[in-house]
Amino acid sequence: MDQERLLRELSEFLSIPSVSTMSAHDADVRRAAEWVAAELRRLGCQEVEFLGSDVHPVVWGVGPEVPGAPTLLIYGHYDVQPPDPLREWVSPPFEPTVRGGRIFARGAVDDKGQVFALLKAVEACGTPPVNLRFLLEGEEEYGSAVLFDLLRKQPQRTAADAVLVADMAYIAPGWPAVYNVLRGICYAEIHVRTARSDMHSGEYGGAAPNAHEALVRLLGRLKTEDGKIHVPGLYEAVRRPSRQELAAWKKLPFKEREFLKQRVGGKALTGLARYSVLERLWALPTFEIHGIVGGFTGEGAKTVIPAEATAKVSLRLVPDQKLSRVERQFATAVRKHTPKYADVSVKFLHGADPAVVKLDHPVFGILDRAFREVVGRGVVPVRAGGTIPIVPALGQRGAPVVLTGIGLPDDGLHAPNEKLDLQQLWDGIEVFKRFYELFGAEGRQ
């Protein structure tokens, strides 16, 4: 394995600021798509297309024909999250930097580094042992609308014997995982208006309503300090984990104190205290505030009473919650908890139902064997707190969806100083290479 060359190529990929949520980066997203397409052609794909969008295209690829071999669909995404706050990065987010055996850059692990590992594993095979199909999208971080639309119109794109998704992480160093549940998401903006325009806080303060104050009161009512979300009906559909699953979680190498100190870096953990941390992360719905905009936040001082304010928020959903129902419940709760003197509106930006994957297909045994042979330990079945919106659609034609990955819990997804351990990358390339080989051989049988 020519690690120096691979690192140079990965750095080239990571240096493209393909931030899908910001229109200012549309050209960069397209440039990342072209990088992926060029790589697919280099791997021998005779059919490489841009589908669904000129700006955030789905890159579709069909590998060389392998008569008698099964078909594997590989999914991933080449778009990344915004890098803010920039001041917290040790090195610039789109100038990949190696420190201490790790590469730091936005997208290093989510998901460019993992897509890179999947592609380089194909290269390492020489002659592909399976029939390969690729669906690599540029809008996963913004809801996957382009890919959803494409698969509604062309569901045959998901025809395969199995789907491989590498956008996840080990449960702990040395403990690879396979995922059977992803939480869904409901992402929204709450907009509050309390007056016709901003006002002088000296002339009007004490009498005029303040939009920020109204918004903060509303947010405080939606989730109280004990961690309970006050959305009527929200918890009714929640399916509790089985006793067997809860017992298995207790055997995982997870310690709450280490989680608080090493990964959270705070003074205390929050949430519903009568549930374990893993239950709060994997099996319960959440409500989080991501940002508040309005009033004056520039340098210096401006004594103003803001007339409007906006909060970006999301709820994570668990089995058996449905996005459409949660949206209705949430909109009703917002209206209920808004102060009477304020006008409020809710705009839903994107969302997805939870994904539940059964692990009873032989392909999961093949994944387990690949990890055992390369890293010395098989996969453990776990849940994830995050969301990959498109997963249910990837399995719509009956193919099992394999959710795994080569990241580590401390990689800093969506945060400053995102990184990927290089040993995880080298091992990952070997694991996926072995997976392709085993899947091809056993699939023929």
C-alpha cells in the first residue's frame, strides 16, 4: 500500500470545501462530485453519470461486469458540514494537516475519508471480485432531497444483493460495529415576531415586547431542565429497547465518566436521568437548539429591542416515531408555548424517519469475518444517535443495508478539528477489500 500517495490523494479530496448547506459553495460541491467521478473512471467504471442536479449531483457509477458474481451497491456522500466556528480549528478546516498519526480536516471522517477507503479498497483488489454500483451524493448533510427524488423516479438504482454504507464509527478503539438502528430527524426554524420593527431600549424598554425574550421563553417551555420534551404525544410512539438489547449495551466498553471527560468535555451530563446515557443517546427522542439569530450581535454596543428572532432546532426520532406525525405535534406545541404577545411560525427544512435494520442476512456474517481477519475483532451490533436520511430508501428493493464504518468516537464529527486516525484508514481499506473478496466468493455459492 503506497500510503504516501494515498495520503496525498485524500488531502486533495479533503481540500475541496463542499459545504452543501451554503449556496456560496455550490461550485465547490460540484468540484467534489467531479473528483469522485474521475476516481470512479480510474477504477474502471465504464458508466459514470451525474444525476438529479447540476449543483449537488448524485454520482452514479457501474463497475466492470463480473459474470456470476453478486452485486454490491456502495453508498456515501462527498458533501460536508460548515466548518464554523473557525477560530476553534488548530489548522484551517480545508487545509488537511497530519498531526500525531491523524489527518485533520472537515470531512476527514464524515464522510470523505470513509468514501475514500471504500474506493481505495476497490483499487487494492485489482480485479473487482463483485459487480459494483456506486451512489455517492452531495446533499446528505442537507436532507438528501436530490437523491430521494431520484430514487422515487428510478428505484431500480437500488437493485443489488447488498448495500454497503461506511459512514459510522467503531464503538470504541479496537471495537468495530455494525448498526441496526439510526435515529430519524426533524429539522426546523422557529421564527418569532413581537413588533413592527426594532426599538430603542431606553425609550421603549420595560414596556415593549422583546422577540429574543419571547423566543427564549418558548424554547425553555419546549424542553425543561430535567430533559423532558414538552411536545404532547411525542413519547407515545417510542419503542423501548428489548431487555436483551439493554443487557448487551451494559457489556460494551462505555464508561459515563470517560464519556463526560474525554468526549463531552463539560461539567455534567444532562437529559432524563432515570435512563442510562446510552439509552439517551440511542433510544430516546431529543430536542436541541442549534442557533439563535436576531437583534444585534456585532462588535461594540447597540441598545435595541429586537422585533424578531429565529432559532434553528431539531428533534431526533426513534422507533416507532414518524416524521410526518412529529412535525404536526411539534408545530402544535410551538403555538401552545409561544407567549400570547408574539407571532410565531415554524418552517421545516428537512427530516427523515428512523431506520431499523435486521441483522439476519448472511452479509453481516461476511462483514464480521472481514473485520476479524484484518483487525482481530468482529463487529458488535449497536445503535446510532445520528441520522442518514436515505438509508430506508436504499433498501427499498429488499437488499440488506450494511451500516458500518472506520471512524472513532472522538473524531469530532460536525465539530472543529474533525480528524481521522490514519491507522483506521489503512485498516479500513484492508477490511473493505477483504469484504469485497468474501462477498464475491460466498455470493457465487
